[in-house]
Amino acid sequence: MKEIHETIKPKNFTYNTEELYVNINALHKRDENSAGWMQILLCYIDSYSVQRNAETRTQLHSLMELYHQCVQKIKGDCSFEKGKAGFLYAALRLSEVDTSKTFIDDAFALLEKDIHNFIISPYTNNTINAGRSGCLLVLQYYYDVTNDAKAKKWIDALAEKMIAEAQITDKGIFWKDRLEKQHGLLNFEYGNAGIGTAFLILSEAYHQDEFVTIAKQIYSYQRQFWDENLGWKATKKGMENTKTYQAALEAVQQENSTFFGPLLDNLFIHVGVAKFTLHLWQKTADETIKNELITYLERCTKLYEDQKATLATEKHLLLGTLFWEVAQILKDEKYAWISKTISNFIQEKQAKQTIENFEDAVIAAQITHFQLALENETIRNAVIPAYTIPQRNSEVQTLPINLKESVLQNTFKRTLAYLKTHHEKLISDYLAQPIEEKVVFNFMMFIKKNLHQFPIAQKKQVSEILKLEISLQNLKKSIKNYAQLEAKNIHTYQKVQAIFNQSDEVVKTHTLQLNPKAKKLITSWSWEQKQGNISQENLQLPESKTNVYILPYYTHLIKEYWQHPNNVVLEYFKNQTQIAVAIAQLKQFYLSQDAIYIDNFSQFVMAASSYVLENLDTILLKIIKEYMAIGLLEIVENRTKSN
């Protein structure tokens, strides 16, 4: 008796490759989307690997020429999906089924023009499709094929930059893209699920278990956004375009707005996390992870059943590809049956449609690729820079990166720098050990355990700097929605600028208060970083009270404001206070101080003491305006009179 999945067969192709080729040539334009070209080429490469006929080979080379023309117009983008790395990947895949190597050389030359800026640019993210991790995997593929030392240098630089940008918390590791998306970056192509998979692939290339540890920590971080009743919860809105930007600014002015509520049942997130979880289980064989994977797959199945009538073809393909990959890895025919059911649904839907533009042709290629995968176990239609060729380098590959130090650096930069200066052997021995899953907690316990080795002054200093960095981390964790934070910061800035356009006398009628989200810390030494470093001279000074305010701010996550000892402006806004009243009180305070105090304050404002005394009102208002502009002092609405 046949298994149930064997009773469902995928129907014949709606589009064969010859018909599809005719449509592509008729409909494409020279400036078409390079991501579409890559998907078409991967379909044709796999078609040729199955059919091995001269006509398909001719079509394949013709399409590669068109893809090449498209990529030559790309400026600066070395990503996998829409950039030059995608063309290199297609060229490498082609070389596995065809003797021609011409396109590899062309693709590498194009990539070489922009790769350096792509690696170091602050605008480059770390995702599979659009960022460093996808480019890194393609270059790793190229290096395994060619053993090109130049590619290895780029691989090392990409890996170093990626790991340096890792954000660590007590719940795990994540990478941010735009800040407002931080809690929503759960998907595969443009989120942390894909980055986690990239580390799993790197663990195979370098036989390095630490990469698996990082992948597990990425998974650990993502799990906090799972709700057994609601599914994955992600930040609802970004501000990447004019429409959402304006909507977000309007939402922060409405008390009961639901604009920033969590996004539920997002198919891309559910599929992306399930795919990452699948590969993590495949690597670790952890039964807990497998059980969670089954839960995620059940949610995906329910979403499909509830939405299949209205789902776009791209989402059907996304789900079908996931379930087929699950069936192959878990050896579970239930998912093969679901995948083939989706395939037949797609075929019936597409049979009623015609190819009218290039985008339709791309969808047709994706459908053909999906059908190929269902009928040929050697075909993987999931668009990810992965490959199965054996490692061709004779030497064991390594990445010259201390993963533990690189990951800790983002959260404990000052603590690490201090320990390297004062206890180099102690910290070097610790960093030489493999990275642990609870890396933040273990680092704090390591310091606590070894504090007895420090002289009294150093013990105080290392404890204080660690406390500061933990406070920064905790404040960062308290931010629940970065889209909302960004919108509030921008809205506040706009209000402040409108006030600044008024006369000084009118400005002084406004009432302010210290931002309630700002946290004040009192330290015995200044740990302010200037050009990325702490002043060692300050650490030689005796203990003295130093104030620092830390504040959530969308461009930096957290901003620090180290207060000059003689600048007491913020102390006068602990309660709601009119600017004019605060200036009068501050003026009275400064005029009562001795010459040394005034001289120190004058150095802070970079003016002569005589000028400061004559222009205190103007100087104090300027300081207040600066604090308003950065959000440290907030405007109290509808208050124009003194308390």
C-alpha cells in the first residue's frame, strides 16, 4: 500500500524552460532587478544539471550574459540578493555543472571594485540577503573552489566586522539593522535567523564549535519573542519610507495608538525562524530544539491553512520550500505531502495566469525551480549561498579572530581595556578559552571571582566600570520598541526646533523637566570615552564624585552625558521648572561661588571668567537648549508658568 504522500504527485510544469526563456527575452529590460536574475539563473543551472542538453546550456549562457550586463550597473552593493556576490554565486554554481569558468573571473573582478567599502561601511548590515553574512558565504564558496588568498583576506575582514557588531545580552546574541527593527529582525533573509544559519555553515567550513555556540545564542535570543498563544511577536512598523515615517510621528502624538503594537502571524518571520531552527537541530541533534521546531512548523501549517486562499504565490513558494526541506532533513513524509499539496495549489493558480512582465517571469522561474526540487532530491531550490562541494584546500582553514573577545567587546569594551592595561595575563588567559553559551553571566562571575587579586584602588575601579557597563546594558534591554523610540525622539526634536525659532524671552516661558527615562549614575572616576579610549590620567587622580546621565536615544541606542563638576544645570530640573525660574536660580548659585569655581566653569564653556559673569543668562540658556535638543530635558506640555 502506498504512503499517503505518494498518492499526491506534483503536476506537470506550467512553464517549461524553453517557453520561459522566450518570455524572459521578450520581457526583460536592461535595468531589471538583479535579485530576479539570480533566481532565474539558479533555476536554469539546476535545470541543466538534470537535463544536460545543449539547448538548455545555450539558454543558460545567454541568460548569464544578461545577468552580467545587469550587475555591471550596480554601484557599491556586494550583497548576495541584489549585489555582486549574487552574480559570483551563480557563476560558481554554473562552474559545477559546466566547464566554463569565464563568468567566475568576471564576477570576481566586479566584486573586487567595491568589496572594501562594502565591508567597512556603516550602512552595510549583516544579513544573508542584503549584508555581510551572505557575501561572506559566497566568498567562502569561491575560496574553497580557487584557494585565492585575496578572497581569504576579505573573508577574514567580513567575519571580524560581523562579530564585532554582535550585540550580547543575558538572553543571547543578536545583530541590529535599523534600530526600529531590532526586535523584529527574526526572519531569515533579512534577520538574525539567516545570520545564525551562516554561522552554522561557517562551523562546517572551519570545524569550529564556537560558531555553533554563537548560533545557539542567536536562537536563545529569538526564543524570548515566542508566545505559545500568539506565535512570534515582532516590532510592527519600521520608518524606512515616507509613509511609515509620517504614520509613526502621528502615532506618538496619540495616547491610544496601536501603531507600535506587535506584529503577529507574519509568515516571513515564522518560516525564517523555523528554517533556522531546522538547521540548528540538524547540527546539534538537541531534542529540545527539535520539539520547538515541531511547534513552529505546526504554527506555519495553521497559518497556511488559514490564509492559503489569499496568499501571494511568493508566500506559497516560501512555505512549500520550507516544508520540503523539513521533509528531507526530518525524513517525515507528512511535510512532503504538505509541500506537494502546496505545489499543486500553485500550479492550479498559475494555470489561470499569463506572464505579462519580467516579475511574472521571475515567479515562473521560482515555480519551475520548486517543481525541480520536488522531483529531484539533489536539487535545493532554497535561495541561500550554500554548496556541497568538498573542501579543496589542503590546509585546515582558520579565521584569525578571537570570538569570545569580539563578542564581549560590544558590551564590555571599557572593562576589557582596563583589564588589558592592569591585568593582561589574567584577561588573556580568560579570553583564550572557548566562548560559552552564557557569555555575559560568565564574564561577570569571572571578574567577581578574581577581584581579590586586585589592589584596593583597582578593585574599586574595575567594579565601578563593570557596574557602569551593566547599567548601560540593562537600560538598553528596557527599550521595548525602537520604532516608537525613534518616532518620539524625532517628534521631540521637531517640537524643540519650533520653540528655538521663538525669541529667547518666549523660550524662557516654557517649562522643562529631566527626562524620566534618563538614569543618573555617580562614579568615583570619569569613564568617559574620547575617541574610543578612556583617559588613563584621570584614573590616577583621587576619587571624586562624577555624574553621568545615560539615556535611550535612537541613533546610538544609549547616549552618555558626562557632567563637568561645575555644570549643575540639570540639578535644577529634577522637578518641573520654568526655564526663566531655573536660570534665575542658577545665576544666583554661580554668583555666590568663589573665583576658582567660576574659573573652572568658564573653562567648561570655553570663555573668559569676566565674559561668563557678564553673560550668565545667555550661557545658561544655551546649555539648556543643548539639553533640550538631545532630549535630556523634556518639554512639559501646557506649562508656561513657574511651579
